[in-house]
Amino acid sequence: MSDDGMIDEFKVEAAELFENAENSLLNIDKGEDFLSNYNNIFRAFHSLKGAAGMFGLLPLQEHMHKLESLFEAQKKIASMNNKQIDYFLTGIDVAKKLLDGEDANFYHIEIANFNEVEQDSTPVTLPTPTKSKIKLNRKKGVIFIISKSIEFNSQIKAILENNEFTAFDFTTSSDALVDIESYVPNVIVCNLENIEEVKSESPDSVIVLLSDKLSEDKIKEAILLGAHSVLPIPIEEVIVLNVCGNAIAKNMTMQLLEKAVSYILYQFTDLDLFLKSQGKEGIRTALKKDLQTILELRKSISNFSSIEE
């Protein structure tokens, strides 16, 4: 099944989880016992958070994580007023928009302040400032360029954008780090002094070293710090496209592997329960053995990648 197909299937399951959570929240609003509805809501939030992370839907993952943590904290109190219930229902509506790739503003209340949300309080959904949305071409790849040289930045960015890549350029690593979480670059092109910092903040990005006659020792240092390849100066279009294209291919391959394994894990529990109900113990054993092999291979690939980089 294609990556888009897996996400489509997740959206179908997500719709059911949203509906279960909404129905249980409405049951509490009607006067039903909080704890008898708690598990349905918590399970929905927790499952949506995990699956969103698995498919790389980071805004949805972060949103569901905050909703889940806030809702879990209410278990000790074992009750919610109507405004608090409305807060979670609005949070679910926002989650639906995020799942569809839409922009959505939502004010996340801290756990310590949630009990101050009273029945007669003002609405808890408040507009928050957001950056204007930039359309990212994920199929081609997102690339960050970090260099003190505005000239080099402009040259590389122009080459990439002329070939339908999404490129952002920065003159300092601190400026780039502000946008890393928002745009999640596949590749980061940077100088030697930036590698360690950007690699620690964006470990899944592939690092390309922007080099101007570096010594052999400096290139070895860059590789040990996590550089995948070198983009030489002066800038040449064919070299930029080949180096960045290969780096993006590596990043997307690793993403696909991770999603495939995560999808298997996501579906395995239901399959295992079904096989158990059918008395298919031989198949269950074989599948568990194969799954263990896959997980061990993934771990070995991850370890090899860390050593290589």
C-alpha cells in the first residue's frame, strides 16, 4: 500500500476515534459518570497522538499530546463542567482540521490553570498569532541552507527552487533552529561549525557540508559529526542537484522504512487478536518471529547510520 493509502486508512480510523471521544464527552455533559466515559476519551486521544507521530503529522501529534495530558490530569478530579467539556470538543474540531492539513488556531491551557475554567467563563478558544503558511513541496523535498555568505545562499536557493524543491536560507544556525520544527527539513546544507548544533536539533535531517577547500582532517571531522556528503564551492548547478537529490533520497528512504515498520506495529495488535480468536497459533508465532526480525534489522540500520554519520 502507498504512503498516501496508509494515511487515508488512518483518517478513516481517526474519524471513528473522534466520534467516540465526542460521544463520551457529550455523555459527561448530559450528566453521566466521568470515570465510566474516561477510557473511551483517553484511548482516542492517545491513539491519535501515537498514529499522528507515526505518520509524521507533527502539528497534530503535538496538539493531541497536550489534549491527552490535560484530560489525563482530570482523572483525579473525576468531573468536568460544561466549559471544560466544550474546550475538549473544540480541541477535537481543531484536530480534524490539522489532520486535513488545514491551519487552526487553538489556545492550549496549562494543567494548573484548567480548573479555573468556570461554567460562566468566556470561551477558551483564543486566536493565536501564526506565521503565514508556506506551501511545502514534500514530494521533492525541503532543504535548509545555512551560511554566512548571502551570495552562496542565494545561488543554492535559486538552483533548488528552479527545480521545484522548497528551500529556506539562513545566515546563522540560531535563525534556522527557530523554523526547524515548523518546516522539518529533509536536508540541511551548512558549514562545519554548524553541523553539531543542527544535527542535535534535527537528528532525522541529512546533513550536507558546504565546503571551500577543507582539509582531509576537517572533512573527516564533518563526517564524524554527522555530515552525509559534501557540496563544494564554487557552486555548480549539476553538483547541487545531485548532492541534494541524493541526500533527500536517503532521508525519504529512512522515513519510508520507519513508517512501514510503524504501520506494521500499528496494525499488528488487531491482527494478532483476530488470529488468536481463530486458533491460528502457528501463524501468530511465525508473524511474531518475522516482526522481531524486522525490528532487529531496523535497529541495526539505525546503529549503522549513526556510526556512518
